Amino acid sequence: MRLMLAVFEVYLAPGADESELLSAETLRSTQAQIMTLEDARKVGFAGLPEPPPGKDVRLIAVQRRDAPWIHRALETSEIVGGFRVHEVD
């Protein structure tokens, strides 16, 4: 069985506190993993580009079935400056 993931590339607003990105309930319910680009490379995510200068990026990996929940949370977050979603097989 293949693990189907959605990886959110999240650009934090200037001065944002990463701990406010997802609630404890969302993290617990979805088992989402929040990583820096460096952390992601260490666990095997390859081909990740460097963020634009001055941008603070986090990656959120989650099972594809939980992606809509994360998407809604990011859309309504005041600390998210923007995000993109990538599907990974």
C-alpha cells in the first residue's frame, strides 16, 4: 500500500510564530508534520528549491485524505502569507 501525501509549501507572514500555524487539535487529528526545508531534506524530500530571499517557509506533510482540513486551516490563518499544495505518491 502506497502512502499518498499532500505537502503544503507554506509562506509565513513576516514575524509569524510557527507554533500558531496549526492548532493542537488539527495536528493530533491529522498527524500532520510541520518541517523546515532543512528538516524535510533530512527525511528524504528531494528537489526542494531554496525559498526566495527573506521568505520563511514551512512544509506540512499530511495524508491526502486530510488535505482539505489543512487547506481550510491555512486559508483562515492570519500568519500565512500564501501556500501551494503538492501531491506526492
